[in-house]
Amino acid sequence: MSLWSILNSSQGLSSGTYGTAQTTAAMQRLIAEQRANAEATDTSSGPSNTGSSISISANAELAATENADNAKSIDTLAAQVRQALDQWKKDGKGTPDLSHLSARALSAMALDHGKQFTPTEMAEAKAELHSRSIAAYTRATSGKSGIAAMSAYNSWLIARYDAASSEERSAMGWTDQTRAGAQNFLTRASAADPFGE
């Protein structure tokens, strides 16, 4: 079961139940799985192929891509993604590696902007977005448990929601209620533990 299926299920995190024991247990299982996967793979991109001795991390490259894609119209971005996917297939490279695409580009695919993506491509884009969210959840809650973990996650969710484009929010299934629920959890958690202990 994925984090998003938990979040989107009636038993998961509704706007009034952020942080239930059942959800926390399920999320802890997902954290363990994500940590195991992270330990099994190296996320750095290594030295660049430009002849330079500078090494740019995969996260830095993705951040640069995010900034560039956020400056484009969604129509332009969707068309560029379609063109890149077509070229990838034409070159016989197999299944495209979506890990290098920005969240907005993935959202254009997941939402089938311009009606130009296949159901398989849409599903793969959604899976990549969800995988990134699980990884972010893992990072946000690393070393924390219980209310501290849920507070860290809800703080991350609010920051990510506020930074996300409307396409990203839609692709993730986030609404104003998503943010309000996260804020409500933080408010309640703060009131329950005013000294942060």
C-alpha cells in the first residue's frame, strides 16, 4: 500500500484525522521500505560528462530543472515533454527515466495536459510524483516518531503545497482542504504540547 493510497483512503488522513495511530503505523512501514530502497541505491549523479571536475548532485540538477520549467507556460512544457518522450522512444532507449523531470512536467503528463500522453505515461508520471513524496516524507520524519514525525510531515506538506503550481496540486490530489488539514494538525499538536517536548 502506498502513502498516497493511505492518504486518499477513508481510513487514511482526512482533513480531521491527520495523525491517527493506524496511519502513523502504515507510514512507519513506508519509511522503513523507503530507507531500505535508499540504502540500496546511490542517488548522486557523479561527475558530469562535460570534462569539468565539478560534480553536480542529482538534487541540484532537478532543482535547476524545476526553476526552468516553472518559468514556462504549461502548454509549452507539456509539448516539450511530449517531444522528449518521443525522441527517447525513437532512440530506442526503452522506458523513459522520469526521475530527471520536474514535478510540473510530471504533473503535465499525469493530468494529460493537451491530451497528448498515453495512459501508461500518465500512470508512470503519477507513480514518480508519489515516489518523490514518499521520499520527502521519509526525509522530513527521519529520526522522529509519533507526533514529532507527523508534525514534521505536515510542516513539509504545507511548505510543498505553498510552493507547488496549480498543476502539481491537481496531479497530487491536493486541495485547499489538504493544506487546511495539515495546518489544523500543527495547531492541535502545538496546543497539546506547547513546549515542543
